[in-house]
Amino acid sequence: MDSTTNMAKSVEKLYEKAKKYTETSAELLALNTVDKTADVLSSLTFIVLLVIVVAMFTLFINVGLSLFLGSLLNAYYLGFFIVSAFYLVVALILYVYKDKLIKTPVANLIIEKLLKSKNSASKVFDSLKEGEHD
């Protein structure tokens, strides 16, 4: 009778540890998901803001360059046509090489951010494993 009581207590203790381990693993997964999502969104936010600032800079440089070329050619509209033609060529090059120049680097950035490992998360997980052997 005594051995069945000990066995029942051991099974109950094992069940409690398994339940606690599962709950802790689920919490850790949720925290890792939040961390990676925040990291990806903050990186993308920075990139979007940087693109906006560079676009504004480029806009004003292009207006100035168009006016300068127009003054050299004695026709302001020709300066704007030349700068527009340059950007048409750039747009065609980007369209032709869009996978290599845009899709692949952006996908790699997102994948790198999602798959990066955090030392703190693995330390927590390792400490949980060590706690099981008590």
C-alpha cells in the first residue's frame, strides 16, 4: 500500500512539473514572439523614416539640379526633362532587377530579425531545464 501511495505522489509530482514546464514554455514563446515582432517593426519603422528623409533630400536636390540645368540650357523645362529622363532610366533598372535589389534584401532583413537568437531567452530556458531535476 505504501509503495502505491509513493507512486501516486510521484506521478502527481511529475504531472505538476510537466504542467508548470508547459505553462512556462508557452509564456516564453509568447515573450519571444513579442520581442521579435517589436524588433522587426522598430527596424522597419527606422527604415521608413530614413527613406522619407532621403526622399525629401533627393526632391530638393533634383529641383535645384533641374533649375541649374535649365539655366544652362536657357530653358527651365529642359532641365526638368533631363532629370526626369534620368529617373525613368533608374526606374527601368530597378524594375528589371527588382528581385535582386529590393525583394531579396528586404526578405533577408526580416528573416534575420525573426531568426536572431537572444541569449537571455536561452538562459531562461536552460535554467528551467535545470530546475526540473530538483
